Amino acid sequence: MPRSGQGIVLKRRLHDSRFPVLRITDRHVGKLYNDWGSRRSDRLLPARTDIDPVELRFLFDHVIVLDVLREPLQFRVRIQGEALRSWIGGDLTGKTLDQPLPASFPPPVRDCLTIAVEAGVAQHWAKEPSPFRSPCPSEALFLPLAEDGVTVDAVLAALCRPDEYVAS
């Protein structure tokens, strides 16, 4: 397993800007990115139905699935993992992200979500992990999903802190 900062080897389809090379350091997040890419088949993007939550057990507590609502662009929480409930300070299931968010919610999240939807491209956000037990994640991945393979109608996201994992 690479040390922090070395990065994860990620699979990539050549000449495909929707599957960019990302500087992911967390092995669980890297596995999710590779799994998402493999579900695309010959489509630009995988559908939400291509993702089996049982297969995400290695990261499920850190996963959030958001439905995309349009005009205006909003995100409604469909599924929220337990670890996220803990650092967010509650359950956002069924709520839209335009409603007041806890102060611990990282500001770049909305920007990453918007780009993932509008461009249909995976987004990655990372910060140096705090030596203290910060309630905020240090790495996040936002993966667009589209039932028709093109128009983003959901986002699968993982928000992680490396010190929270159970051995897998």
C-alpha cells in the first residue's frame, strides 16, 4: 500500500476525458474510482442501477448518493453512510443540500458536485489530514451517474478520513 502522497495506481481508458487521472491517495477511494470506471461498459457514464451497494461494503459508511434535481440545480440525499452522519452531525437523507448545512460540511463539496453534474466528469478533493481528529474528511470523490449514460441524474460520493477505517 502506498504511503500518503504517493498516490494510487488508477486504471484509465486512453483518450477519455471523463475518466481523468486523479491524485487519489486513499486505497478505498481509489478502488471505488476504478470500480465506477469499470461499470461504464461502452457508455460515457454508469447508471445508479449499475452500482450494487453490497459491493461497496469496503467503503459504505463513507458513501453518499445524491439525486440531481434541475432548474435550479439541487442535490437531494438518497443514501448517507453512518460515518458521514457522525461528522455531519445528523441524517440528511431526503434533504436537499440547499438547506442549511452543518458547519463541518467542507465548502468545496458543492463546487465538486456542480462540476461532476455539469461536465459529467469525476471530481476529487483532498486536503492534508489533520494530526487532530477533525470532523471533516481529508479526501472526497464525486462520481457522476446517468441512467441514459450521458445526462447526470445522480452522484455517488465518498468522503473519507483514513483513521476511520475498519481493517478490510
